[in-house]
Amino acid sequence: MEKARPIIIVKKKGGHGGHHGGAWKVAYADFVTAMMALFIVLWLMNSSKQVQEAVGGYFKDPTGTSKKVGSNMTGSGENFTLTRDNMPRLKEQLQQAIRQMSDFEKLKSHIAMTVTAEGLRIELSESASGTFFDSGSAKLNGDGSELLVTLAQEMGKLPNKISIEGHTDSKPYAPSAVYGNWELSADRANAARRIMQANGVHLDQVIQVRGFADQRLRKPEAPMDPSNRRISLIVQYVAKNDDDEDADASGKSKKPEGSKEAAAEK
């Protein structure tokens, strides 16, 4: 009689698959990605138009468009560099901002913006009773403070440097006075600098504060006119990028057919 073969029973222990195979990690990564996208959208909705265009330009063409719309500066407030080509754009942007002021209709005739060889010049001129400063004082009134705060919030978004000037009319102080037009013009320029740096303009953004007294009259034919008393804010140009300079240089290297050199060769 043959011996019965032994029955071998193999028992396998069931596992949990290493914490469900790590599927939770994939779900968590998707959640973090979605939250990041949400925060980027919220940031863009509250950013300036220039920032939105710079970001949009980058995604449309990472190698070209972003350089034309934005700049090589970092930070949410420094994505738009103003050169001679796009300075009028800042003028329009600032005009739109000050139109939102409560007393704009009363002040608009005392605000002038012009694009000059130095940059965008913004002049805030006084009336006989005082428009932005108390008469004969370097103390800003309510309208002057509101306007300078509005301008500072817009200019603080730019990398451009700013100069501030103070001017007076030719009306003299008493001969015995130790305080005169030179002091008043410089003090008013400094008062503008202080409030602007406290409301958006960077500490290193203002590079000059100048008081001219009555040496640069707005109306030389009427030296006593109150509009000669004014504050001037100059947003200075920023040099073009190296790529733009190379393009300009290559364009200038091509001599037109009607140039003097071409005529000499004929």
C-alpha cells in the first residue's frame, strides 16, 4: 500500500499595498496645483493693466512679447519700464487716476502734464488763494495731499526715477525776513517728496529735490502771476534695453541712397 502524499497548504498574508499605492499623493498634488492657479488668478485680477499685459505677453511668446510689454525688473510693481516711446502711455494712465478725485473739476485747470526731453513733467500750479498749499506756506492742504497721494500710488509701480522741483513767483518777502522764496520753493518740494514717499514712491526713487525760487517762471511776462508758484514732478526716462539699442544701431548703419556718402561715390 502506497503512503499518502502529504497535503501542503500555502497561506499568503494580505498587505495594504503600501498605503493604498500612494494614490493620495496624486490627489494632494492636484489640490495644491489648483490652489496655486486660483491664487495666480486672484493676483492678476488685482494687478495693474501693465502687469496683466506683461504676464499675458510672456505666455503668448516667452522669448519675445514679454520683453516688449514688460521689462527685466522683478517684483509685481516693476514690470513696466517707461522709455521715450511709451511715456505718453503713463500720461494717459495718470490722467485717468486723477479724474477719480472728488474735486477734479475744480483742480483740473491747475494740473498740466507734458512730455519733454527730460521725461514726463507734471506741474501743479497755485491760484491766488492757494490750490495745493496754504498761501505763503509749505503746508499741503487737503486737495494737495489727495492729489500727491494719487500720483504716488501710480508712480510707485514704476522703476523710473523722479525729480521734484519747487517754484515761486517774484513777489518778495520783507527785506528783514530770514525766510524767502528760495526757502519756500525748496520746502514745498520737500513736502511733496515726504508725502509721496509715504504713499507708494520708493525711498531710492526720488533722486533730486530742487528749489528754484523765481528763477524759472512759468509766465516770464507776468512774474507776479500766482501760476508761477508751482510744484513740478518729472518722471525721467529709462534707457532702452541692449536688444533695442542693437536694433537701432543696425538700422542706422544702413545709409540711405540719398545720403552724402552715397552722393560722393557717384
